Amino acid sequence: KAIQLKDYRPPEYLIDRTELHFDLGADKTRVTSTLTLRRNPDVTPTGKGLTLHGQEIELVSVSIDGRTLSDNDYRLDDETLTLPEAPEQFELTTVGDIDPKNNTSLEGLYRSRTMYCTQCEAEGFRKITWYLDRPDVMSEFFTTVVADEKQFPVLLSNGNLIEQGSADNGRHFATWHDPHKKPAYLFALVAGNLEHIEDTFTTMSGRDVTLKIFVEAKDLDKCGHAMTSLKNAMRWDEEQYGREYDLDIFMIVAVDDFNMGAMENKGLNIFNTACVLAKPETTTDAGFQRVEGVVAHEYFHNWSGNRVTCRDWFQLSLKEGFTVYRDATFSADMGSPTFKRVEDVSMLRTLQFAEDAGPMAHPVRPDSYIEISNFYTLTIYEKGNEVVRMLANLLGPELFRKGTDLYFERHDGQAVTTEDFVAALEAVSGRDLTQFKRWYDQAGTPKLTVTDRWDEDAGEYHLTIAQTCPPTPGQPEKQPFHIPVAMGLLGSAGSLPLKIKGQAPNPETDDNTHTVLELTEAEHTFVFEQLPEKPVPSLLRGFSAPVKLYYGYSRDDLMRLMSGDSDGFCRWDASQQLAIEVIEDVMVAYQKGEDLSGITIDGRLIEANRLLLQDDSLDKAMVALMLSLPSEAYLGEQQDEIQVEAIHHSRAAVKRALAEALKPELTQIYRAYDHGKPYRPTADDIAERSLKNAALSYLMTLNEPEMIEACEQQYRQANNMTDAIAAVGELVNSQASGAETVREQVLADFYQTWKDEPLVVDQWLRVQATSSRSNTLDVVHELEQHPAFEPNNPNKIRALVGAFTNANPINFHRADGAGYRFLGDQILRLNSVNPQIAARLVTPFTRWKRYPKAQQELMHAELERIKAEPKLSKDVYEVVSKSLV
Ligand code: ARG
Ligand code: ZN
């Protein structure tokens, strides 16, 4: 059942030209496809004829060069159409009927509210017509769409519009031509009653490109931010990578029902509304940033993905890892680099590390899969990004740019592999990256154990770094990785000059106080000379490699790093480490049965935070980040066995203790904020709001009536969604008896105000689903019946089910197993409706071995219950069966 990388064979046939004709009927859609096929001259024929992919299509007819075939000229099954006698070169016409209205999988052609749209990556095209649905078959597409003119005035596909006109019975048609050869996964079609905003972009060579964003009429006021982001991304890609856009028109369409964030179809990106629509009243700061990032991501794919695409789906990270790296550096350039880096590293360390430690662990370039949709993972995207980032940092900016130039030039119009990407970087740098490539092949998170020795007499500091990597499924043993460790040394008055014994500084990456240590063996010792005092090491600056690093910092060391390091990431990381230790102190007390109300915590955490809050010279983004306690999920990651309740209550107790100790400072920050100031989604303003809302969150733990009132006021007076939803979130979580009435009023008011804005309703669902109050599962059950909840819409599922099961540990992991049962029911319900979404929901269960025995058993039982379902989709089957091993 599993597809293996080692079985890859080039295609026996090529498709030079693809002509598609869509007749969108009231009931079915008829698809006529005419393919110009010829044998691949580079492949020795196997004599098995031609086998095309095709699923859930009702065959009307097949013909070769205009001659209709009879039933015994071809073989048809649920997944393929085979022509045993296919000629060397011919024109194949197939006619098939599909049923987009009843396509709830949201793959292929489907209906979303009032429009038709497509999602073909990875293997959705085969639900549209019979085809060689694999990324190494690239073709020139001509697409004609015919539909009712009133209902579907807008008809779109990839490339340029070459013809349009009216057809019979009140219908009309449009024909699009995409001059760039592309794999079928980049095909797109949209038909609907859409409005659009329009702009133009002049490329670096002086060509004018028309930019259009299509939405339903009600959303026309929410497109501006996406358009600005798009133009910024187009300019940035020219400046940073020398990449110019290559068609006369670039279109984005927003759809409500979408499995993922967005899709980079050539010239016609299709977006989840959640990743393109934004306006201050309805969209949070995080939402604005997401739109900017995703718009850029999909645009950047035009080169890293479309012009140069993947040979097969094992190479997925070739385009995704690289494109995430590109969008992350873009976002860093547009906003606060440290903020962006901390956000990405937090996600990686919390979620990707958990994936790497679980049953679905796979390398950045996997070597086997059952269902490719299950491999659109944090490992492919986020660890893949880290791997490209390490390469970029190892080469330095100039060589990396030369390398990407060479990669794009060598492989333009080709379908290639991660090896080809690295080869281009090797060619320009002269570096041997053979060992580095283990990052693509070996799964698991490497662990660095750092020990040191200070030789006072010699003024020498000996730093020893050992690496290991735990076993992962199918990979019991690991070879050492090539790991760049960016670092410096801190003395009592700041950075110390670095002189490493036997090593000249590397001018590409080093200055006097910063260096990159390259680990290639299981253990290395570095000796730093001529030091005036015993240093504190600042390690893994900027999170220079996706590893877990263990060094026995004292709490005083951590405070020194927090206030004195030159690297923003390390300062933040030290603040988190200090907080983790203090929370772990409280966990010990909790396990002993001590009462946590009024508990005293290590004064150093209080002092460190007081300094932060008092220092006006500090970047507000940094303060907000450092003030925020590590999430419960990240705290869980640090434990051998995840004690959900201990973590939750200890973290809450530390938060309360900090709020009590720092009440004047926090109140000052909260009061000093200008609540009436006009909204702008700039880095500075976002940082200011996030600091102010962090202060509110601390103060709300004190359960004081003035704060509940302030919170309500913030909700009522907010001119933007960030402040409004932050206040609602605090009220929803508040344990204060006085919060009850306000909470109910505010939630009702919020829904009344926003019930016609689906993306705001999502936030309303999410904020309730993530409440730590003990009746939350009951609330979730009620919300499931609420008219606001659309049971098959992925955004609604993520907002209610996903939020409850992924972001509400204390309630999801209830001791009675009711949280688990709820998730099991949802997975079974969605298994037949939308397998991709169902499989994604399984994730929390894949972690079952990380919990205490009683919880393990309950989760295991749910996995067994799901596995027993007779008609399990491939998607759910793969995740569930691998989890049960
Ligand atoms: N290529 C898209 C992106 O990352 C994601 C498409 C995922 N589709 C899927 N069926 N898993 O931009
Ligand atoms: Zn992507």
C-alpha cells in the first residue's frame, strides 16, 4: 500500500498539450479533455501501454485520434484508465462526468458556497479528468469553461484569457491559455459571481502586470492588505532573488471552504478566505501577519515551485521548505525580525519537535508514504525551512544568492529533487555538503549536550558539544549531522572577544564577538583563549539549527543572558528557560499536594521581569515576548511524561504570583496605552498592543472587579479585532465569580455583531473552545449544534474541534476521557466527508505515549475504535495505524 521513493521511474509518456473543456451544468459537470501524448524518448518502454490516473469520474467516452474506443480497447477501474495498445504518439480524448456539488473532500473541482473552484495539489486533478497526475509530467494548458452567465459571470483559469463570448441557453464561455508548461497539480478553475479589486505592478524589466483579487461582494472591503502584501512580495523577490513575474496577469481568489491555507496555482492562486481577507475591525494582528506571509508564500512559489517544480512528492520540501524560508525572511524584513523568528521557533519546538518524536516522524525528504496529503507537515514545511536557513547561513548571503540564481537557471522548466538544490549551492561555494544532506534523510531532532570547563590560570574556556539523535520509525541508528552552532561568550560587562585555538575566524560569518561552530562529529571540544574572566556561553544564536540544546545554565546565568546578550533570540530563550525552571519548582509542590494559591516563586523571575517592564529603552516586541510564559504545550514537551494538570495549575500559579508582584508595573503599562489610537498593523503598533494585552492577561489572573470592568470596556471601545478578542478571551477564561454576567453579555453581543462574518465567527468559536474553565467541553458540544457551526467547513472545524483538541490541554485530556471521545466521534464523522481534515484531527492522539498510563489507555482505545471503522479512508488509516505500532 505504501509508495516508495526507491520505486521512482520517469514517465513513459509525456503530454505536450492539454486541452480541457468544462461544461458546468446545474447538476453534473462534463469534462472533455484532449491530450497530445507521445512516448518519453528517454525511457525504454515496458510494453504495458499507458495508464492514466482518474477517480470518481463517470466515463462517457474515450477516443484516440478521433476514433471512439470500444469497451475492450481499454481497462477502467476505481483509480485508473489503461490503454494497453497506446500508440507512440497520439491524441487522446476522454469525456467524463463529475459531481462537484457533492464533492465534500474539497479536492478536485468542488462547490464552495456560491462558486466552483479547484484544489489539485497533490493528487486532486485525477478527480477532474484522466491524466498522468504526477509533477514530472508538465504540459501546456488550454482551458475552456462554459457556465450560466447570470450565476457565474466570472470564469477563470490559469494564464491569459484568449477568448470569451456567449453560448446557448443563457450561458457564456471563457478560454484561458497558460503558455508555461506545468504539472497538473498547478491547474485551477474558478466560476462564480465575484467582485474584484485591481492594481498593477511594473516589473524590474518594465512590464506591467495586472493584479486582481476576487471575492464575494461582501468582502470587497477586506482585500487591501493582501494587495499591498502582494506588491511588496513581488518587489522583494526581484530585489532579494532576482525573480520577476512571468505572465501579464496575477489573480487571487478567496474561497470559504478550503482544506489548507492557500494554493499557488499558476497565475491563479486560490486562498482560504482566512489567509487573504483582512480589515482592522474583523482581523487580528496575527491575522494581518498571516495574510502578508501567505500571500508572499504563494507568490514566491511562482519560482520556487512552479517554474522549478518537484520531480515527485517525496521532494515536497524542495518547494515548501525553500518557500517557507523565503516568506519567513520576507516577513522578517517587513516587520520585526526577532518577533518573527521567536514565533517560528516556538512553533517548531512545540509542534515539529513533537512530530519528530512521535509515530509520524519522517525525514524532510521522506522515503515512503501511504497518502501524500498526510505529508504536508511541520517537518516538510518548518524543518524544511530550517534546513534551507542553515544552508543560507553556512554559505553567507552572497554565495547563497549565487547558488539560488544557479538553481533557478539550471532547472527552469524542470521537475527536480532536493539533491539538485543542494548541488547548485555546492557548485557556487565549492563546499562539500554531503554530510549536510543527512538533514534531508534522517528524521528526529538532534540533541546537543554541552559541557564546559574554565581554566582560570590559562584564561581558557573549554566548550564540549556532543550530538546524538533518537531513533525514529524505520531509522534506529543515526549518523552525526553537520550542525552550525552560532554563539558568543558573555562576561560580566557584555560580550567577550573570541579567539578559538587552532581556528582562524571565518570572515563570512564571524566578527570579534560572534562565531559559528560547525559540528560534524559526535563530539567536539573548542578552546577559547585569552579570556579575562569565566564566561557564560550564548549558544545557538538565532536558533541556528533545529536541535534541542542542553547546557546546565544557572538561573543567574540565564538572567545575565536575558539582560546582556546581543542576540534577541537568545535573550528571549533565556527568559523562557528561567520561567520553565520556576514553573517546574511549582510543579514539584503541586505533585506533593501543596496549595498553590499564594505560593512564593523564585524572586529572580520576578526581578528579571521587573527590569524588563521598567526599561523604556527596550524594544516593546522583545518585552512582550519575554514577558509571556511558555505555553502549556511547550512545557509538556520538556517533560518525560506530560502531566497536564500539574503543568496547567503550576503555570497559572506562577502567572498569578508574577501579577501580584508586578501589579504596579503591569497596571502602568495597561493604563499608559492609548486605547483610542487608530489601528495600524505595523511592527511597532503590533508590539505595543501585544505588550498591553499581555499586561491585561496577567492582571486578569488577580480576579479583581476593576480589571473585569476594564476588560469589558476594552471590548466595547476597541476599534480593532486584536483588542476586542483579547478582552473576550480574558473574560472567557476568568475564574472570577464577577465575570460570569459580563462574559455572557459580551459573548452574546459579539455574536450578534459579527454573525454574518464567518472569519469572525471562527474567532468566537475558537475563544470559547480554548477556555480553561471546567465546563468547556459542554460548551463545545452546544456550539456544535449552534447555527454558527458549519459541520463540513474546514475553518469551522479547526476553530471548534481543532482548537479544543490542540490548544486546550486541561479540558481535552480530562480524566474521564470525554474529550477523547469527542475527538474520536469527530474523526469518524469526517472520515467519509473530508478524509484530509479527518486525518489531521488525529494528531493529538498520535502523542498518546507521552502521557500517564490512564490517559494512554483512553487515547489508545479511541485509536482502536477509529481503526475498527470498516470504510476507513487512506488518510485516516495511515495516521491511525502508524500510531498504533
Ligand atoms: N502548496 C500549498 C502551499 O503550501 C499547499 C497545498 C496543500 N494541499 C494539500 N492537499 N495538502 O502553499
Ligand atoms: Zn507552499
